Amino acid sequence: MGYLTGMADIPRPVPIPGGRLNRLARLGGLATGIAGRAAVDSGRAVLSGRRPDPRDLFLTPQNINRITQQLAQMRGAAMKVGQMLSMEASDVLPPELAEILARLRADADYMPPKQLRAALAGALGDDFQRRFRSLDPRPVAAASIGQVHRAVTRDGRDIALKVQYPGVTRSIDSDVRNVGALIRMTGMIPKGMDISPLLEAARAQLHEEADYTREAEQLAAFGTRLAGDPRFLVPGVHADLSSRTVLAMDFVESTPLEETDRGQAVTEALIWLFLTELFDWHAMQTDPNFANYRWQADTGRIVLLDFGAARSFDPAAMAPYRDLLRAGFAEDDRAVIAALRDLGFLGESTPERAEGVILDLFRTAFSPVTALSHDFATCKMVEQLRAAGMDLVDDRGTFPLPPADALFIQRKIGGMYLLAKRLGATVDLGAIVTPFR
């Protein structure tokens, strides 16, 4: 979630439904309504002599709008699952689901003032208003599990106040189950695609992201790691105004990263940061949402935001990534396969044909690293990987389910690629990657 200024109008204030039963009823009503209309449309089609495709019945424009609006209004895990799937599985999703999830990556509706006051009173005390000289009730950003307000404290600090939506933590597990059931019921995922590991990764990450005390610790840790680096700025934490459901940090004037006129330098810096997180720190901010990266034109710094998805990794478990990197440079297919097995992307029982397809995918993905320069703006690699990914979906049963850490890292890699493409950068990847071999 970005903490920003100068953004377009955020959607309307809508109360967040609280309580598991209320949220279950909303999702259940949504599923029932979609299924009922699909049954009626199916009957009409049969009477007219047609045999409709089930996806055509479920994924009508009307249903797509209804699903998107309901998940956006519910926020919390219901919306977050959609956002995560849109990044992690976008290469193999049908266009209809991709449309829903792309719209969910935009800012959500936000809490009305009455609900906001109740949330702040619960976190900071009934007299919380005495602690601020001003607090804008309209958020500067609203996302899946919280929204951000600009405020000035009594002692003159200009801060961004991140306030969690009520009931988020209590509803995580049930929301994830119910959204998963909705996605399966409507046929929005390709046949044979198992989204269970993605749903479990979403559930685990949401529990971590809902703990703002943990996020404050991660924010401080990354700020310390990057202190003195002129390329980056991490907001400072204000512990006296923070709690498990409220996080206070420096308000940083910034603009969307896409507005930078230094796309190449920004892309190079972010790729360096990802590699440093993976190989040196063994700690990474795993959410590649574009809004988490901002641009400060007057200082030329990249502003890093939202560390709820930051996590640490076991250094021993990360070693195969370095093996994979070295194998790619050496064009050693056997070493590539061995590293992919160690990472959990292949199993001992994976058919040789499937290994060959995965090997081709790796070669395609790694080819920009060994090129003299790579033009992200014109590259068609995403389309190539998507086509190959669709062919693999039907054979999903022949592959093991990668561990959660691998899914988080894969998500970050995909997000970095899409961000570089959006910035239109041409980069010498080999020069950046080689020192990490």
C-alpha cells in the first residue's frame, strides 16, 4: 500500500462488514446468486439447442462486476487473496479472472469516519484525538487490510497513520476458504490447476500482515539496512502512536514510481535490492505491488513502503538459488534441474518430458541475464512464459507443490519484471547479477 499525495479520488466510503457470519453470508449470497443465474442461462441455452461452456455462464460481464465489487467492499482477506492470485498465477489465468484481479489491485473503498474513529479509539484510547493537531478523515490510500491517513501530532510531527480495518484478523481463515471455494465453483481457474498452495500462502501471509507491531519491526530493520544508501528512503516508525492495529510512520512526499525520468537507474537499483535481500540479508519484502514503490523527485530516491509482507528466510534453504544462478551462467542443464529439485519446483517422480518443459522455461527466463542488455519495454517473454505455463497446467499433478518461501520469492521476481516493463527500462542484467554468483 502506498502512502502518497496527489492521487486520484479514492472510491466511496463503505463500512467494512465485520464478523465471520456476516462475511460468510456475503460470499455465500454472491456464490448463490451467480450459480442461480448460471442455471437459468443454461436452461435457456439448452432449450435453444445450444450446449454452453460453463465458464461462459459464470463469467458474464455482470458476474465479473459483481464479484469485483463484493470483494472490494469486503476488503480484508477476501480482497487480499484476489490481489495475491493476480500476481502469483497471472500467467496461467483466463482473461476474465485476470480482469477481476487486476481491478482488485487498485485502491479499495474506505472506512467512513464513524468506523475510523472506533478503530482508532480501540487502538489508541478514547482520547486519541488529543494526540493530534490534525487528522484527515479521508485516507490518502486504501487497500486490502487497512487504510492510511495523514496526520500532524500535537508536537508537530507529520505522519502517515495506517489503520487496520475492523475484524480483519478474525476473518482471515474463513475468508480465504470461502474465496477459494468461490473461485473453484465459478470455474475461474484452468482445469487441473491447484491453487491450494497459493491460498495457504495467502492465509499465512495475511496473519503476519495483520500484525502491525511486526510490520513496525520490519520497517525499522529495513531502514537500518539501507541507512546511508542514497538510492532509497524508508520511513521512520513512531512507536508512541503505533499498536497491533495502528502503525504510525513518517509521512513522505512522493509520487508514483512511474513518474520518474530515471527508469533505468531505478530498475537497476530495485534489481540490486532484490538480489541483496535474497543472497545477503536472507530477508525480503515479498509484496511487489507497484504502489509499494514511490519516487521522490527532489532527492532522486526510491521510497519503500509497506513491510507487512517482509519475511526472513533460512540461509541454507536459499543456497539452491545461488546454485541455480551459477548453473544458468554455466548453461549446465543437469545443475539447473538439480537446483530446481532442491528448491521444490521438481520432484524425483516428475516425468522427463515435464522436466524438459521446465528447463526450457528456465532458459527463456534466464536469457536476459546473459544478454548484453535487456529491453523490458519490448520484450515478449511474459507472453512466451504464459503460453508455456498454460500447457503445464493440465500436468500439474506431476509436479510437487513448491514450499511457501519459493512461492513468495517467485512472486517478487514476477513483480520486479512487470515493474521494470512498466518503467520501460533497458538494463544490463548480467552486470548487476554477476557479483551475486
